[in-house]
Amino acid sequence: MTFFSQPPLFNRGIFMRLIVAADKLLYNGELVDDHVLEIKHGKIVNLLSKETVRKPDYTYRGIIAPGLIDTHIHGYEGVEVIDASVEELVTMKQKLLKCGVTSFLPTLQTDAPDKISQAINNITEAQKNSQGAQIVGIFLEGPFLAEAFKGAQDGRFLQEPSIEQLREWQAESDGLIKKIAIAPELAGASEFITYATQQGIVVAIGHSNATAAEAENAIDNGATVAIHTFNAMRYLHHREPGIIGESLINDDLYAELICDGYHLDKRIVDLILRAKGVDRSLLITDGTKASGLPDGDYNRSGVPIQVRGGAVRTKDGALAGSSLSLLQAVKNIVTWDKVSLVEALQMATINPAKSLKLEKEFGGFCKGARADFVVLDVQLDVIATWVNGVENLINKENE
């Protein structure tokens, strides 16, 4: 029993009208079994009733869902974004299709300004290559972070917020920087957040020793995301709730969750979901070059790391990102019985798109959106990943 059927070769490609069907289709928060996708020029044209379609061009045994969107990922399968060449980034784009990711933000941690500039230039070039998952922006997770909660970031290159530096990097990226992290308590943070927001850059707060009031001020100035919530943040206290407390109660903020079983206890995942709701929760990986690789010893941008049981740690035992894939995060949070499959997929598709204010372009099946989607089997493994209306078959003989 095969899980796919393919039309004749001449009927493929982004310029053709295609009908794609599966057992179920995730649409508007429901898994429906009576509709199919109509695609033309790489875009979603319509959702049609199965009864009106004589023979789909592609038929799958499985679930069609919007492509996964990872808005916080430093690397994958041997590639570390900040060190990667253009060719390595293109390879990463292609490999991410295996785990259902169709869009992502290559994420840069704190480093020397000239090294960040070189990485930005490489990402900008790789973004022009149409192969693989699409680079929809750059996330700068540093260097405007707090020393006290730098985590695995390189403290030598931390600095106070600089609008001039951001302006320089954004010019080098041709406007590709879409998200930036900041510790709200740093001098000049309010002006920086206001400026970045005016430039259409999503501001995220984290790696921070901020009080609740300082975090609230950042949100009032335009910050909209809490990065890897609870991790690298001032601790929650009943007399000073700090950045964590404000992140939980402020409805204007999205909360990132790393659901690898190490960064967050399952009870804390439950707490975040109860406070934020599914609609304001984002699944991310904080993935590294160890993602997709077996346990072992690796070097992450000059820092030796050890992967044991999937946990990525420095030699002193501190967590240093993850080895998680976004699809595994979906599987984990469903297996932990915290959300339904539909809700987990929402947290990895349309919610990330909304957090970037790009939900009309991808993340769902609205008319005119990019035809980016993933086909999953009953075990939630990838059968095929579609990008811009073109199939990338992952499992050719899943029987």
C-alpha cells in the first residue's frame, strides 16, 4: 500500500493547476475529510469539496497540514547558522524539509559584530536560492542581552542596545531581519524597541534580569514575544514576578516553548498554556547543529557541546540550545497530553506566522497564501513536504 500517487511529469510544477487530496485536511482549526486543495502558480487558490473533483492530481493516505514554521533555530544536522557558508545554509534549507519545516528564521547568537555581519550576508544570499524550506527572515538573538542571564551566549560580545548597529545590520541584510531579542532592562532599550518596531521588526524579550515593570514597559513600547519562556530569565517570585510573571499575564505577548523535555518541565508547559492559551503560544526548537544528529560530542561555534539523551549541554552542564526538530516538538506536546494535535499544529504553523505578522503569506490555507504544506502519516511522520506548490517527496515507499 503506497501513501502517494503522482501525476504525469508534464503536469507538475508551480505554473500548473493542481488538486491535492488526503484523508484529512487541517483547516480553520479542524481536521476535515471532505475538502481538497486547489493550487495554481504556487499559491492556494481554493478549498474544494471532494464531491466536485473527479480525480485529484495527488492523493495521500494521511493528513495535510500547513508547513511548519520555526522562528527560532540556530542550526540543523551539522550546520550552525552563524558559522555556515552559503552552500551549507542551502543544504540546511533542504534538510529541514525532512521534518516538515517549510519556513524558518535562521537565528544568530551573540558574537563579534563582523562575524554577525558575515553571517547576515551569507543568509541573505542563501535566501535567494529557491530550494528547500524558505528563509522568511533573520532572528538576531543577541548581542543586546543581559550578562546575568546570558546562558550559553558569549559574554565577551554582549553590548547595550544600539540603533546604529541594528540599522547597519538591516542594511546589510536588505531588510531581511524580521526579529530581534533584547533584555528590556538595558540602557536605551525603550528607544531601541520603539525604533525596531517602527521598522517592522518583531521585538522579543529574554536573556534578561528585567523586573515585571521593565518587561511591561518593553511590551508597551512594542515587544510582542518572550523567547524560550522561563529559560535565561529572572526567576519568578511572589513579590517581584519579573519578566516571567509579566510574560505569562500580558495578553499582548506570545510565549515561545521548547518542548524537548529538558528546557521545560511538563507542569511548566501546562502552566504556560493555562496562562497564555494556545493562541499565544509558539512551539520553537532553539535547534543547533546537533539537531537531527545522534548523541555525541560536537563543537558549536567554538564551544564544545555534549549531546546525551537528546539534551545539548556545555561541559559544565548548562543547556546550550536543543537537538529538537519542530515536528518532534509537536509530537511531544501531544504525547504529554497538553494539547490536541490540531492545537499543537496551530502552535507550529499559523501562530508563528501571526507572530511575524505574515499570516497572509503562509501558515494556513487562505486564498493567495503560498502553497506550503506537509503531509503526515498516522504516526505523524513526514510523507511529503510542499513548498511554493512543488512536492518534495520524503517517504517514497511508506508501506
